[in-house]
Amino acid sequence: MRFLAVFSLFVSALAAGEIPSAEAQIASAVLPAPAEFREGAAVLGYNPKGELVTLREGKNELICLASDPSKTALSVACYHKDLEPYMARGRELVAQHITGPKRNEIRWKEVADGKLALPKLPRTLYVLTGSSYDAAAGKVIDPYLRWVIYSPYATPESTGLSTKGSDGAPWLMSPGTAGAHIMINPPKAKAVTPANP
């Protein structure tokens, strides 16, 4: 019940174009994580100036990232703390307006040059998105949870995975690169069309 109240405040703040409270950001940021990891996860979120800051120190291996208050849709993520240098560098590049393949190329070169740390063993990222909110009910509309398992330099040969996405099956993206990762995208729920009276 307390969670719904906090989440409802988060949704109301977003609708008003304000920065949600630290408590509300923490409550929503940990949603993608497995339930047993939520309470101990570190949380990065936004201060009243809109700057990304640490809202809560962690007690386990996960870091969760609150939704950007400048966006209307919800997008929160949790990932293993060993991925933080890679993720932080990605955020730096986005702030410099470097996105897409160029951002990946820069990070992969920095990993290869030993300038950017990336774990050698697999590490997981959990991502929860939603298209909009029902402020009255405090619910994410069209929630979608997916998983990404970073496995640097993995290939179809080393994993036995296809590089082609299919309906819910894991597949390998960016094979052979520092940013190689296994995507697990469950099928999205189909919209229900009301029957004609």
C-alpha cells in the first residue's frame, strides 16, 4: 500500500513536470530488479536541479537508475555494479550528443585500449519501460520488462545463440565486440480490442 502511495506521487510529479522526491524515484527505479535485490540496490536519480546523483548507497551488487524526469514515458533500469563504468561512460557520451553506433564504437575502443573497465564475465541489466501512466491508479501503462546479459566478445560460436531476434527467445547482439550482449525480449502483450455491442 505504501509503495502505491509513493508511486502515485512519482506519477503526479511527472505529470506536473517536476522532479519527483528521492523516495518516489527510489520506489520506481528498483522495479525492474528481482524482488529480493530491490531493498539493497544503490539508486541513481535526479536532484531538484535535474542533475544525476546518488539517491541511495547500495548494499548488494545492483545499481538502479531512475527515470529521466524530462521524459514523459517511464524508463528505469537496474544493472550489476561492475557495469557502472561502461554505463557512466555511455551517459557522458549522450550528454555530448554522441549516440547510436558512434557511442558504441567509442566505448568499445576504450575497452580495447584498456581505458574503460568492462567485466570479462557476464553481467545482467534489467529494463522496465512504460508508454504512459494512469495517475489516478498509480500504474504504468503498457509495462514491458526485458533483460540484457552483457558478455564481452561473445559470438554465436561461443554461445550457440543466433544473432537474429525472435519471439521471446534469447539472441546475441553486437557479437564479437566488447559490447556483445544477450537480449531477452518477451513477447509484448497484445492490445485488447473491445467487442462491438
